[in-house]
Amino acid sequence: MSIEKKYQKIKDSLPKDVTLVAVSKTKPIEDIEKLYAIGVRDFGENKVQELTEKAKQLPKDIRWHMIGHLQSNKVKYIANFVHLIHSADRQSLIKEINKRGEQEKRIIEVLIQVKIADEDSKFGMNFQKAEDWLRKLGNYPFVRPVGMMGMATNTDDDEKIQNEFAELRLFFEAQQKKYPQLKILSMGMSSDYEIALQEKANMLRVGSKIFGERNYDE
Ligand SMILES: *Cc1c(COP(=O)(O)O)cnc(C)c1O
């Protein structure tokens, strides 16, 4: 099946209010162009260098999502065009995003990445830290949290995945009552997006199920 067909098949299965981010990391420009041609505008990358290289070569109306772990010293390379940073996972990074936003005179939208998996390799704040940060929002006028992002444990145990997504959904809904600007719940990748949908994710990040397997794994 072509990339376009694979994308369309997933897209058609989703409720209208769910945003499907096509995760194009490691994939060539031509693959992105194929989806662009059928109207897709939301693309996700996890490395700053790859993201900036691709953005330079592709149309300016693409909405670029930075979904991977972000080093503070690289924020400056994406601050003037990135659409949404999904991986705001620590205070020091948020400070840096704020600083670069101020320089660019641009409010940068971010998702608070919350750690729900029980693997050491997954980044994210715990619930307490996320709450602390939301309380201090006023200190960072050039960073605007518009939701949360979480990655479930990489396991075949669907129930465990569902429990992790549910935990984040409940936290998200509770915070949303206090901070109505929180609108996006980014959960679910190729292997678990159907479970994420059950837990009311409204933004999915799908790579290999659209573009095919990657040659090296992130
Ligand atoms: C690579 C990646 C994805 C997409 O993974 P697939 O399994 O290929 O769908 C989603 N989210 C993040 C943070 C990623 O790094």
C-alpha cells in the first residue's frame, strides 16, 4: 500500500477532532511531499538537525512538531518556526524556550511531557512537577502550554498501556479545569494509538504505520 493510502486509512478511522501527526523521522523529503500533495500539514520529527534541514526544503505552511527529547542549546534553531514542541519535560528547557521565544517575539506552544511509562529511557516530568510548573506559568510569558504528551511503556500488555494512558488522561482533565488553555492530549504511536483513542487522545503521533519501518530505531 502507498504512503498516501496508509495515511488515509488511519485518518479515515479517526474521529474528526483528532489530529494525526505524520512522524517522518529518518524518512526522505519525497515521502513528506507525497503526503503534502494530498493535503497533510502536520509532520513530526525528533531531531533538531533533521527537522531544520527538512523545513528548509519544504513548503512553509507545514506545521512542524518537535516530538523528541530536546537539548536546551538547540532550541534556538527551531524557535522561529516550530509549530508545537511536544517534549517540554523540564524546567530548564522551559526557561530556554521562553528566552528564545522572547528573542523571536513569538509565543511558542508546548506540550508538557509527562512520564507515564515505567522505563528509565522515557523522558518526562512526574505529575507533581507538571503541576508545579503550571502554577508558575506567569514567569514564562513566551511559552504557552496547550496540552500534555505521554508515551506508554513498550509492551504487549494492552491493559498496562491503557492504564498508563488513563492515568495521564485523568491528570490532564483535572488540570484542564484549572487551565482551560490545555486542549491537546498527545498520546499514541503506531503500536498503541487505538488504545490512546479509547483514553481520549486528540493528537496521535504515527510514524512506521504510515511510512513503513525505519532502518534504525530511535
Ligand atoms: C518515533 C516516535 C513516534 C512514532 O513512532 P512509530 O512507532 O513509528 O509510530 C511517536 N512519538 C515519538 C516521541 C517518537 O519518537
